[in-house]
Amino acid sequence: MASSSELRRATEQLKQMRQVLNTATSIPELEQRLAAVDGPRLDAADRSLPLPLLRSRIAALLDQATTRLERARSSAPPTSPWTLLGEIARTSVACLALAVGYAGLAWRPGSERSLLEELQMRWEHLRYRRGALRGRSGRTSTDADYLRQIGRAEDGEDGSQR
């Protein structure tokens, strides 16, 4: 892979060749000016062509070179990992939105709630349990019994549907 400085030089050289191609008034002048910018060399068959046809052929070659250069530029690694940060953030947000959308629209067979609603309920129960575990010194066994009852009720609803 080419470095960014090599890609810049090649782009500049292509611009110079296009300028030479557009401003040359004769084939000898075109040949001389292309040689000055390290452009393609003309052979005897090229010199026998009319100038407009020769220009179009050279322009087609320059278009191919530009395409290859753009392909090399797009496949070149970024100069800094920080340049990828925006792309990573966009991709992460898009993935999160797709996951939430899927969970919001998806339903397990026989379930009364969407996957998103089930996840939200489980999240709330987990948060409550964590809070109960942290503050256990002031809690009684009835709190734990209550949580077990809620869990059994959910398992009863979910268990008959699975």
C-alpha cells in the first residue's frame, strides 16, 4: 500500500498530465511536455494518430490511473486511529438502534410482552435485587420472600408459555 505522501504526489502528477493534455496544440509538443512531467511515452503508432484521438486515448489512461489511485486511497489505513472515532460512533449508535428496534418489535411465541418489555422488566428486577443486596442489613426476610414470589409468578407465566 502506498503512503499518503505517495498518493498525494501521484494525484499531483495526474493533474499535471491532464493539464498538459488539455493545453498541448500539437503531437510533438504533447510528447515533449508529457516527458517533462514523467507522463506516458508515445510510440510510433501513437504519433500517427490525429491529436483529438490521441488526447482521448491518453485521457482514458489517465482516468484508469485515477480510478486505481482512488481505490488505493480508500484502502489505505487512516493516518491516525482517531480518524476512525466518528465511524465507530456512528456504527455503534446504528447497532444499538437496530437492537432496540428488534427487541421492541419482536415477540416470543405465546408471550404477552415484547422482548424489549421483558428486558426492561428483568433490568428493573436486577436493579431492585442489587439494591436489596446492598442494603440487606436493614431488610427483613419478607423482602426476599416477596422477590421470590414475584420470580415464581413470572416463571409461572413464562413457564407455561415456553
